[in-house]
Amino acid sequence: MRGMTILASALLLMAGSGGQPAWTVAYDEWFTDAGMRVDLYATATAASLTVGLDEIVMEPVWAGTRVNLIDLSGYGAMRYSVNDAASGMPLFEQGYSTLIGEWRTTPEALTTTRTMGESLRFPFPKKPVRVILLARDKKNVGREVLRLDIDPASTSINRSKAFSDVSVVLLRGKDDPRRQVDLTILPDGYTRDQGEKMRADAKRFADMLLRHEPFSSRGDRISIRLVLAFSNESGPDEPRK
């Protein structure tokens, strides 16, 4: 745990798994109900990785946990932390893995450079924060590949409401993303005159999914939504064509 000044009103030191300390962050003191998405581009070969900023976006809702903001699992080839800019105190940490990370293990990566997009998501902060992104090397040691200072009041943050003209319907569960696991169905190949078939197919899929574990015993904590997105032609596309 890196050195820092601890604010008693914000953090509580608790016993974590394996006797490791765990920080519990007071969500309402540091974050709003909105979400922040940091879109990145990662350029890599088998031997190198460079990550750069695309844009920062304000999302209307943070649907993730408001309790366990510091991920203690240690999973993921990448890990990012969101720290209070003034004190350096960690407010949010998460591990994850990427498609480009998998691609770097292929023979093609020995002779080719590729660029792929990825995104970091966390609650929208009330105060300026510093985001630090680490990538594990071959010795499993985290190496810093990106550092961003973000002021939530900055005019450079994209606050437009994307896809505001697209309707979403709730098929199963409760309309409360703060307390539910949210699954979203994005359809392909249904034209507007196939709207009823699209809804029926999505409902049938949702019912089938919730009949099997690990979903069936947790049905009251799962919400399934359908995006009413229509295609110009009936039937799914073949990407290679």
C-alpha cells in the first residue's frame, strides 16, 4: 500500500482477505451518481505497449458497485487506479485484461504493430483525480503505461447524451442499476417491421438464461434490457463481406 495521508471521514481500515488491508471508500463524499469513461488507444507489438488518450466521456449513470470500490482480487493483466489528486489517496481500483493483450501473445505480434481501443470506467468524481494505468510485465510486475490528471469540471469532457433517440425496454428485473446486475441485449438483423419478433426472441432468450445457473438462483438481482435497434436489412451481417 503506497504512502498517503488518510482522511478518517473518507476511509475505514478493515481486515481483508488473507489478512490484507482493504480500504472502504465513502462513495457519496467522492463521487456523483454519473459515470466517467476514459477511452484509450493501445498500440503494441509482442515486446512493446503504448497507451494514449482518445477522449473522456460523462455517462449518465454509474451502475457499478458503490461499496467495493477497491478491487482486491489481483486479477487482470492491466490495473488502473483513480486517486485523489490532492492527497494521492486511492478512491477506485480495478483489474482487467484486454484483447490486444491476448493478441500480443500471437506470432503475428512478433512482426506487426497493431492499435486497438479500450475504455476505463469508474464513478464520476467530485474533485480532481489522477488516473494511473499499470501493465504487468513478464515478471508479473506492474509497469506504469499511462498517467492522466482529470478535472471533472473541465470543458474538454464529452457531456453529450449519446443515443438519446434509442429506446430501451426492461424485459426482466427491476429498473435500479445501483442494486442489480444489468444485462443488455443488442439485436442485429431485425428491421422495423420485425419489431414484435425481436421483442419475442429477446424475451425467450431472457427466460432461458434465467433458468440456468449461475443466473437462476440470482434472478431477483438481475435485470435484462433490450435495445430497440433496427437494421436496414433482415438477417445478421457477415463481417468479412
